[in-house]
Amino acid sequence: MAGDGLRLHFDFDDDGTGELQASVRSQGFSGYGSAWFSTAQLERFASALAAFPLTEEARKGLAGGYWKDGQLVEAHLGLSAYQIDHAGHIGVRVRVATPIGVAARPLSQHVAEVELQTTYHELESFSRELREHLAGEREEAVLNSDLRT
């Protein structure tokens, strides 16, 4: 990744689900994570990202990893978007983590969590790219950070 931002790639399975892979970098922090989602979940989230103002669904975001009894017990990938200020600046929170595994210690998990600062315009473009990616029309969806210093 040339600059700060987020790259998403979805590997489709034949049952309407697939593995969403995320690579993120911001201000020297970087990470990679993945989790399984349904295409319908990702399409709803992409639509929520394009809304103005951002909806509760965008703020709540997506989270995936290991589930037990309907509860997420180990998160490997999380994405959410929220308004930072009244000037139209948006924060996109990205959390990526490695799976712990059954025999590993919880402290052995690698985690990166960053905020990408962007705008409604950039977020709408990212939303469109994600929907196009899910339709097989592009290789990945990219959100570039618009970091304010």
C-alpha cells in the first residue's frame, strides 16, 4: 500500500459467504486480518457507508471472527464509520487481529487498531468500489486516508 489507507479483498465461497481480507496502514501502524461474512452483510454495510448522514448501521459496523452461541468471542476483523466533526470529516475505525487458536495464549494475539480519517466523498467512492468488487467488477476496494495534521 503506497499511503495510509484500507484495502479489502473478498474471496467468494459457493454458499453466499466468503473471506473478507483487510490490509490497513495509518501513521506507521499496519496490520492484516480476515473474517468470514455473507455477501448480503457486506452489501448492506457498503450501502450504509454511502448514506448521508451516516446511519447507525455504519456506526455499528461489521465484526467477524470466531462465534459461539450467536456471540462473537474472538474478533479478527472489525470496521465502522462515524462522523468526527460538523465539517464532514469521517473516521473509519479498522481493527485487525490474528486468530488465537485453541492452544495459544490470548496474549499471543497480534492486534492493530487504527482510525483512518476521510470524508463523505471518499467514503462514498469506497462504498461504490466495495459494491463493484462484490459484483466481480474490480479486484479490491480501497479507501485512502485523508489525514488532517
